[in-house]
Amino acid sequence: MSQKVILGSRNVAIVGPYLSGKTTLLESLLFVTGAISRKGSVKDGNTTGDSAAEARDRRMSVEVTAASTEYNDTRFTFIDCPGSIEFAQETYNALIGVDAAIVICEPIRDRVLTLAPLFKFLDDWEIPHLVFVNKMDRANINVLETLHALKAVSSRPLVAHQYPIMQGEQLTGFIDMVSEQAYQYHPGAPADPIPFPEHLKAEEHTARAEMLEALANFDDHLLEELLEDIEPPQEEILTDLKMELGADLVVPVFFGVAEQDYGVRPLLDALLREAPAPEATAERRLKGSKPSNTPIAQVLKTYYTPQGGKLSLVRIWQGKLTDGIVLNGVRTGGIYRLMGQQQQSVNEVAAGEIVALSRLEGIKTGDIISTEQALALPKAEPLEPVYALAITPEKRNDEVKLSAAITKLLEEDPSLTWEQHGDTHEVILWGQGEIHLQVALDRLRRKYNLPMSTHLPQVPYKETIRKPVNSVHGRYKHQSGGHGQFGDVFLDIKPLPRGEGFNFQETIVGGVVPKQYIPGVEMGVREFLTHGPLGFPIVDVAVTLTNGSYHNVDSSEQAFKQAARLAMQTGVPQAQPTLLEPILRLQVTTPSEFTSKVLQLLSGRRGQILGYEGRNDWQGWDNISAYLPQAEMQDFIVELRSLTLGVGSFHWEYDHLQEVPEKLAERVLASNGNGK
């Protein structure tokens, strides 16, 4: 690495949909800045990004990758973020710590909608961002259509910073909209200035006027110049771009072909010239706190590496970090700049940098770390789980290792959760989709030698009764030498309204069942309710002890417990037991153009539509409320994303139990070995 003096730094995230070319753009940025001498390709699996085995197996990013390089005396740290919606948590966690983001997309109008959630997150967090329209070598590109579609999904005005020069289907150069200088691209070399293409004069003039009008909305002086037909100086336009981009008021748009390095140098120049410096970002994030030299950093990503143990990727908001510094009571093991999986050890780093710290045990992604009491800085909220698998170690002896390994997985990825289900006793791993969970399972196998068997989680069915039965008799009598066992009870069993649970009472008169034995009766009833005649826990039942008898010598609490169980075994099958299923309340979010399809999807899965309305602060989006049986939810997210270009989502919570339709109940009971 060069030892020359670095005058500044920029931290830039590369974000965008799956297959838009983020990892290829990172490779190009590193190549043109001299950080790598030869570009890798996603196809060959040798890029700086996507260096994890799980990413290379799938030829897709599954976690953020950091890479540092130098350009014009400035250190750039680029964070390549996954494009799949299933790994959005990685992206959101990293975006909190950057100075700006490059939103990369393809020039395909129908796919622009996939950017809407990303634009919303960037704007909610006021993160300055530029758009890089990649793959401009595709056929049938309509630049104006693409820009129009982008404007429709961004709450901030988009301003074209360049106008592309096309020759047939090939991108051959661009016109810089600030200087109105035209440039021609050359493979493997910077673009050259060329005369202005006369045939683009009218189109470029219109686009430039739109750019200036957008900037004039935030600058009264520029507005006066435009009204008086005065050509504003280039310096004024650049100053406005820097100010408005830094305040997340406008979104400049660039065009290129990352695979050929076209458009990459102008993009770098704009980041250098117009993106906010780290000091401005820190001031925005730390607003309200007094400036000081106390080190403050935030963990953007946690890695557990096969060789080096734990690495925490951190953004330093304030102060400086030195080798061996103690943060949150933990001594750091080392400081590293990253180049994908390669690490360069450094002794000291200043505020504004993104580096990796080793051995920060007990510190998680999103945590604020400091030498003093940490500030409460905002962090990206964990995404709600939407897809689940039940997991079991292939080797029984590995069960003791599972909890510790999953704890480390959750430190790396806060959008994973797990539970041991109280009814089904399964260990359930929850995440953002099928690929997300498969990547987590791959990590368990590769990093912790814990291969897993998986299956879909069981639905926690319950059962209840439909009619009351009275005076059900249960007698337990056992003689085996010495004291015997004797308990005798009569029970009334009746259904309760849905959601009431369980109620036990006694109406014993005259001490026919002594008080000390009554708790045994309730215990026997409760034990029976854990596994009813249909094979599931029984709910919404009232049981009353009405009568019985006892023996002075042989009766005991245990004997009455057994008598109660016998009474329940006799009485519950007579009370018309029926199967209940959990019903979830869903709030589904979708672009309005897909609302009718989502309503059909819900109805086709036995869903009950409760209504829908426009989503607050999301123009052109709807919220749909519905009840959906849990049995129908397992792959609901897969179909929802398929219908909505990947952007549909939902929030769910348990709501109530309801009877399973008769034919479906027969299938459930048959599959559980309880079919009649």
C-alpha cells in the first residue's frame, strides 16, 4: 500500500437489487484506483467482494464486504452490500455507518420498483445517495423512461448529472451536465474530451434545465439567475450539488457499464467532490452530544472467521482508536483495514474511518463502543422473521454445541432468531427467506462442524370440546401388599368460550373428597389436558369436581390424581373433541399495482380479508389486513415476493384459535397418526 499522506476519507456503500452489478462495480472501483492489478468476476468466483464460501457457492452476495483503496489523496472504504431482499438486514446495518451510498440499478423500467424500500430507508435516515444506472450496453434502452421510473419511486428529486452518449446499443461516452463537456470512453483508460454531439443538443438542454430547476428549489440565488436567463457559473452548480446531496435533498444520476469500467472514474470524481466528508456525517449522527476526543465507534457487521476468530467492522464516529484500546470493558485484539478477506494491520486510526477490530467478545452488531459510558446512538431495527425451519443436529452428541453456535450466528446476523417451541418441542430457526436460512445452515456446518437435518415446523394445533358431559366417573383402586391406592371422583366437563383457557372448580359437600386431595384432582386433569384424544393440547375447557369418595387408609393425593386422569380419559371423547388451528393477524405491504393479486393469494390460502388502505408516507403502496391460518403461512413470503417483484412484506402476530374445517382436520389427524 502507498505510504503517501492521506488528506481525507470517504465511506461509501454500494447498494441495489440482486444482479444489478454491485460486486462488479466494486471490482472496477478497486481496479481503476490501483488497489488491485487484475479484476475478478462473479462468474469465476474470484472477486474481492463475495469472498465467503456461501457467497461463491451461490454466486451472490450474502453479507457485506469492506474494501479500502486510495484515490486523489483520499482513502475510500467501499462497503459492498447484498442485493437479495433476504439479506436486507446486512445492508441496513452497514448503511448507518457510511457517508454516502451508490444505488446501482439496471436500465429496465419494470425493475426500478425494487428500489423503493431502499430509497425509503436512505431517505428516512437522511443518507446522501447517488444513482449509477449500470449495464448501459443492453439493447432497447430508453434513458428517459428509466429516469421517469426512478423518479416515481424516490421521494427526493433525481437530477441527471450526466447525459449518456449512445451509438446504437452501445454506450460510447457521456456529457457532463455541469460543464456541458462531452467525453468518449476507452476500454481500460480514462475518457477523453470530444466535441459536443450536435444531435443531442436539444435533449441535453432539456435535461440540464430540469437539473438546474431541481437545484434552484433549494437556492434562491440560482433561481434568480434562471429567471433572468443568466448562465450560472460551474462552481455555483457544483456547490449546490455538494450541499443538496450532503443534506439528502437531491439524488444525482450517473450512467455506465461497470464491467468495462465505463462511468466509474466520473462516479469517483463526484464522490470526491460532492459527497459529504466523514466529519459532516458524524455531526449528523452525534447531534445533541458535545464534541470531545472520547473514542466512539459503532459495530456495522460481525464476522466469525474460520482462522482469525471474531472480527467487528466498526465506524469510528469520534476520537481515535489505538492498538489494544479497551472499549466497553473489552480489550481489542488488533485493528485492520480490510480488502475483502485480506487484512492489513494498523496501529492507529482516526475518526471517520471504517476498520475491523478483533476479539470484541460479547459485543454485537449495532452496539456503540467507547472508552467511557456509550452514547445511545440509533441503529437499524432487526427485521421481523418471515420464514422458519425446524432444525436438528445430524449427530445427537452435537446438541450441546448448538446453542453456542447459534448465539454466534445471531451476533453475525441480527435478522436471525431461534426458539424452542413450547408445544412442539422443536428448535426453530427463523429468518428472512429460504436462501437466508440455507446460508445460516451452511455456516453452522462449515464454521462449527454442525451439520443439520431440517423440516418444516409443525403447526401447534390444539383441541377443544363442543358439548358438556356431566358426572363422569373415575375410580383408581390398586392393591399391592401393604397400603393400597384408592381415589374416586365425579367430574363435570364443559366447553368454554374461545380464548378462555382452563378453569377448575369443586363443589364438594360434606367432605366426600377431603380438601388435601383436591389439588391432586386438578393436577390429574391438567396432565391429561397436555395430550388430548386427537393428540394435541386441550384448551378452553372447564372441569368441576362434583362428587367422589375416599378410603381412610388407602387414599392419597397421587391416587386422586390417577382417578381424575381416568375420568378425563372417559369423558373428553364423549364431549365431541374438535381440532383448533392458530390464526395469525397479518398486515401485508405491497405496491398498489399488485394489491388485487395479493388479495387473491390470501383468499386462496383460506385467508379472511379485513380490509386495505393506502400506506402512510408510501405513495402508491397499500396495507392489507387479514387473518391467515398459521398452516398456510410457511411459504407465504415466497409467493408474496414472487407476485410483487420481491418488495412485498408482512408483519404477523398470533391472534386466536379457530376450528379446522372438517376435511382438512381429517388430513391433519391422518398425518399425525390419529385418523379414524
